[in-house]
Amino acid sequence: MTRKGQFVVSLVVITAVLAGLSSLLLGYSHAQAAEVVADGGVDPGVLRWGFLAAALATGLSSLGAAYAVAAVGTAAVGALAEKPELFGRAIILVGLAEGIAIYGVIISVLILNRLG
């Protein structure tokens, strides 16, 4: 399997996992929802959209980071083959690309804290 094929397969697997997680989060039962509202909690519709937003923030930022790391990493390896002294700069660039996923996780945590 080619490298591009492996990337596409991994994207499909990640998307399937995110879809399954979202469907579990959206499957909040009406009985549980009535208890939450009766206890003075958050409206179940808000919880559903909040959970979906948190899952999408993490999932899409992770997909974006994966794409960025793949692009920057292959370019960095190509540059390192010609000039090994560029190792430090290449690691910094790959780390910056990975930061995209960390920002998504931070946003998800902020969303989930706001719901609770």
C-alpha cells in the first residue's frame, strides 16, 4: 500500500471513531435529560451540541495537525538528507505543526468546562 493510501485509510478510521463517539454522546436518553433539567442542570440540547462541538474541535484539529505534520515531516526529512545540521529547525517546525492538535484539545476542555 502506498503512503497516500495509508494516509487515506487512517483518515477513514479516525473519522469512523469520531462518528461513533459523537453518536454515543448524542444518544443522551430523555429520562436522563429530564433528571438533569429537574436538578437545575443544563438543557440536554445544549449538552448535545456542546459535546458535539468538543468532539469536532478535537477531531478536526487532530486531522489538521496530522496533515500538517505529514507535509512538514516529509519536507524536513528531505532537507535533513542533504543538510544534517538542520535537525533542530526541522524538529521545531514539526512541533509547531503538532501544536494545532493541542489547541483543539484546549478548546474542547474549555467547552466541556463551560457545560458543567
